[in-house]
Amino acid sequence: MTNAIAKRLAAIQHDGGISGRDIANLIDTTPQTISRWRNGQSSPQSRYLERILSLEWLVAQLSEYYPADEAKLWIFSPHPLLQGERPADRIAAGRTDDVLRLVDQLDSAAYI
């Protein structure tokens, strides 16, 4: 039976086109740890859980505007409103809120 964390990771992969290795890089852990969480062999500590949930929320918001392959490109491409940084860099640095504010602008059609 799939556990709750596995469902979250699957949603990130499906909706964001993001591989397990990419998820690991974005939340600052290893692909092996992602695999253990997915298989229910261990559970993430609170800081990783927060990052998984934030990433899931971000990907869910992006999926309203982009198919998975384009959402992945959006996350891993430099963005002018982030001073040329990639959203992935901000996420990996624990600054997901910066990226979420940018996604909120998609709703107003300011930057699509």
C-alpha cells in the first residue's frame, strides 16, 4: 500500500515532470533517501517534510498553467523576476516562498 509521503512524491513527479533525483536535489537530500521514503522504509524529518509539502504545493499551482514537461522547464530555467536565478535554485536554498510569489503572478497573467 502506498504511504502518504509516496503519494506526495508521486504527485510532484507526475504534475511537475520532476524525477526522484531532481526532488532529492531540490530538497537537499539523496535519491536513496527519496526511495526509502517512497517505499515506507523511513519517514522524513520535519524540515524535509516541510520542503516536500511546499514543493508539492508549488507543482500543483504550476500544473494549473503548464503540462508537466513545461512545468519542469519553468522550475529549472532562469527567470528574470528572480534576477536570473532558476526557481530550482531558490527552492533548494529553502526560499520556496519567493517562487510561490512568482507563481501567484501567473494567476494575474502578469508573466506567462
